[in-house]
Amino acid sequence: MKDLHVAIVGAGIGGLAAALALQRAGLRVSVHEQAPQLGEVGAGLSLSPTAAHSLRYLGIGAALDVAAYLPEDQAVRHYQDGRALQWTNRGRALLEKYGERYYLIHRADLHDALAAAVRANDAAAIRLGRRLVTLSQTGDGVRLGFADGGTATADVVVGADGSRSQTRHLLFGDSAPKYTGYIAWRGLVPMDRVPQSVLDPPSGIYVGPGHLVNRYPVRGGRLLNFVAFAEREAWTEEGWSIPSTVDELLREFEDWHPDVRTFLAAVPPENLFKWGLFDREPLTVWHRGRVTLLGDAAHPVLPFLGHGAVLAIEDSVLLARAFGSAGSIDEALARYGAARIPRAAFVVRESRLAVKVFHSHEPEKYPQKTGGRAADERLGLFDYDPTRVAV
Ligand SMILES: Cc1cc2nc3c(=O)[nH]c(=O)nc-3n(C[C@H](O)[C@H](O)[C@H](O)COP(=O)(O)OP(=O)(O)OC[C@H]3O[C@@H](n4cnc5c(N)ncnc54)[C@H](O)[C@@H]3O)c2cc1C
């Protein structure tokens, strides 16, 4: 199994984490990315203890410690009067219980650390400008065809090409994405534009009727990341980088607490984007022959529990561990699917349900609905260590 060559389609966080995990398991890896340059969008990511365990297993724990912001507390507040409805610890208490804590990181910082580690193992591993269009499997390999006419061969292919995955389309056909009725804005605000008085504590969520605002520091505390969700009947525009205006955002959150409006108003317009949230039914099988899926390609998930990248990183560890313990490609891909499909399906389902808790028409009932615990911890999402679970 160590002689295998694995081609990964997509160099997002999932594709790069998988490349690193497979390299560390001793396999040869090529990553084919459609973009002409490697990069990530300007936004934050919250990483749970399970992702932190995984990133340390992949050898990039030091990068996490340097680049991330380490929140101690997280408050959930009422959208209008700002009172704290719930206060939970995301640092010390998690560390004691799960051996890891929460980390808040700029996506580009994590992406850069993963890419650097993959390239340190093999300088030529990441190939750019390669948009996958076709796949054909024979008994002894897979042939990949790219939009520019180029081709490549591999023993195994991992489709990590995101929620609109071409690999998934080629394996399982199309399932139309369904608009969820929610749109969102994301923004990054330089911290020197944000008064300290609105950051108590720096990591916080505001809940209100049909709306939710989540904000937290990234880049060691130099930027404030926010995501603001709102219900909207219809939406047709694609992509998650549609420019918006501060006026439009403030109109949507007109009757919200001045603290929220203060940091929303401080966003530089060039750092403000909006998008519509689409959903797909989860797959019950991830592989066909020598081709499997990973990350959003396998299980696109709504962002209400902040778990899409966490799942992709967990997938990577389990995929590599499956290759380490199986005797054949088929066995490795079957073990990987068996280990991951139930967990991903659970998080996908709970992320859909979580919106009902957050977008509350009775925000004061929030602590009753969550039993006074953070939504992800209450669901037992941290009672899982990808580096140890059976595969
Ligand atoms: C608002 C918002 C907030 C979020 N917050 C969090 C959070 O706090 N924590 C968290 O864990 N998750 C969060 N997520 C989810 C997370 O961002 C995604 O789940 C994660 O980035 C998925 O990574 P991926 O590598 O699977 O896919 P992607 O990041 O989509 O990467 C796919 C890659 O494949 C490439 N590609 C696509 N098609 C092709 C092709 N045909 N050929 C070659 N290359 C191709 C793309 O260019 C891209 O580089 C959030 C998501 C949103 C929308």
C-alpha cells in the first residue's frame, strides 16, 4: 500500500489536510487545484478540540498555536438589550475535559500552514490551473482529465473539490442544491476600529428573531471576524464572495443592539461580502472503485455549528489511518467511509437543526433550549478523537 500514488482534486483546507495526512502515512500524493494561484478567502474559522487533535497529529500544531486566537469565554447575548443569555468556557474547561480547546483562526493562515507542510514533504505535490472535468477507471488505475486538455493517472483519487464537486457529479450524478432560506454576510474588521467595550468577551454570538450574528478575533487578535445571518425568501446568486455595502448590512440589523451595529459599521467595504446558503442531501456512500470523496464534496454542511472545515480535517486523518491499516484499496476506502459517514451525517443533520435554536423569536429562552451548554458540546461533538477512533 505504501507504493500507492493518490491524486487529490482540490487544494482547499480538506484537500491539503488529506495530502499531508497521506504523505505522513508514506503515500505519494499529487494535488490538482483548478485555481491558477493557491489561496483562501478572507474569513475566520473556529476549530474545535477534535480539529486541534487532528492538526497536531498532522504535525502542524505549532502553526495553530502561533496563528490562532485562543478564546477563553464565549457569550450568547440578546440581540436588542445585549444581556448575556449564556456564558460558556471554550478554553481551560475544554482542555481539562477533552485534552484540547477551541481555536479561532484566519482561513488563509491555516491554509498557508497546510500548503507549506505539504510542499516541505514534496515541493512538486501541488499542481495549479488543473480543473478536473473527466475521470475514467480501469482495473489498475484512474485517469483524470483536465479542462486544459492535460491528463494524469493515479492509483486512487480523492475528490476534495468542495460543495459543487465535479468528482461527486462524475461518481454519483447531480443532486440540485436547495436554497435554505438564509443568507449571510461575512466581514473582517481591523481591531483598532473596534472599541474594547463591545468585546466582552471577544468571542460572542447575538441571537434574535430570524437573525444571528457571530463574531470573534482572528490573526492573534488583530482582526475581528463576523458572520451575520438573516432569513430571506429567495436567492439566486452563486458564490460566497458577492460584494455588499455597509448600508445594506446595517438596514438588515436596524433594531439591533448598538454594540453589534458598532462593529458591523466599522467593516471596511472591501472586506464585506454576502452569499446565499444552499443545502444538499448527504450521500450514504462515498466511494466507487478507486475514487472517494472528502470534505464539503462528501458532506456539505450548513455553517451554524462551525463544523465544515472541522469535518474535512477529521476526514483526512481517518482516510490516512484507513490506508495505514487496510490490506487493499477497496478495504481502505470502505473502512474510511464506515468510520466517517455516520459522523458526518450526524453533524449535517444537527447543523440544520441548530438554526432553529439560534434564530429564535424568543431569544430569552435560548439557555433552556441548550441546557446552558454550548450547542456543539451539548451534542457530544467533542467526544471524538480522530486520531484514536476505530477505523
Ligand atoms: C460562513 C461560513 C462560515 C464557516 N465557518 C466555519 C467554521 O467556523 N469552522 C469550520 O470548521 N467550518 C466552517 N465553515 C465551513 C468550511 O469553510 C468548509 O466546510 C470547508 O472550507 C470545506 O473545505 P473543502 O476543502 O472541503 O472545500 P473547499 O474549501 O470548497 O475547497 C475546494 C477546493 O477545490 C477546488 N476545486 C473545485 N472544483 C475543482 C475542480 N473541478 N478541479 C480542481 N479543483 C477544484 C476549489 O478551487 C477549492 O480550492 C464555514 C463555512 C461558511 C460558508
